[in-house]
Amino acid sequence: MTQQPPPPPPPSGTPPAGFGPPPPSYGPPPPGQFPAPPPYGAGPPPPAYAPGPPQPAPQAPEFVAVDRNNAIVVDADGVTLDLNGVQADFPWPEIRSVHYKASPNGKALMLGVVHLDGHFYESVVEARPKGRLGQWFAQLGWVLSHYRPAG
């Protein structure tokens, strides 16, 4: 077997074989290759990425009528009748219709709920002072039309 002499050392400034070309210089790019950045403060401000202050969730309207024994609540969940401490909850999907009127003496609100199965449930809440009954009618009509626009 014959011995071969070792390869000559590479000339200085060139990388050893197999390592590829030298990396680009880290100086400024040659002119014309990249556009010059605009001066500081020129142009529109950057968009705000931080969220603004939290907005309160819109409140769903509700109606509440209460006397010393009974209560009526109409809200986003449905209608609740409280009769002497016994509560009956009627979610909107289970309600066929809601009816209301003044009592014969004009001193109370009478509200009735017709359930999908046809049963009728009623509550009577006294309006004191008597002028409150008119306020209840205005508010109740608006709240019911919000949740039951077709009736």
C-alpha cells in the first residue's frame, strides 16, 4: 500500500472544504436593496391592540310587582308567580300566552299565565299607591312585548 501525502492546508480566508460560502457581512445593506424606513413619527399611529374598557352587558328588561303577600316577576327566564311564599316558575318555552288586567276595584294587577298544556295560573298583586297600577301596565306591556313580540 502506498501512502499519500496529506492535503495541503487551505489558503487563509477560505473555509475548509464542505462548509459552503462565508456568511454575509453584518454591515448595512447595499444601497437600493431595501427602502429606507420613514423617519420616526411620520405616518399614521400604530393600531391599538389593547382592548378598550369592558362594556357592560346590555341588561335584559324585567318587570317586578310586589305586595305584602304576592309577587310577579317577568324577565329573560320567563314568568314567576309568588303566591304567599309558594313560587311557580314558567320558562318562556313552556308559556302559551300571558294575560293581564286591572282587578274589578282597580286597585290590583291580575296576571295570568296559560301553560302549553292548557292550564291557567293567576296571581293578583295590590298596587299601593293606586297610581302605581298605571306604571305597572306601561312597564309590563313593554317587557312582555320584548320577550313575546307575537303576543
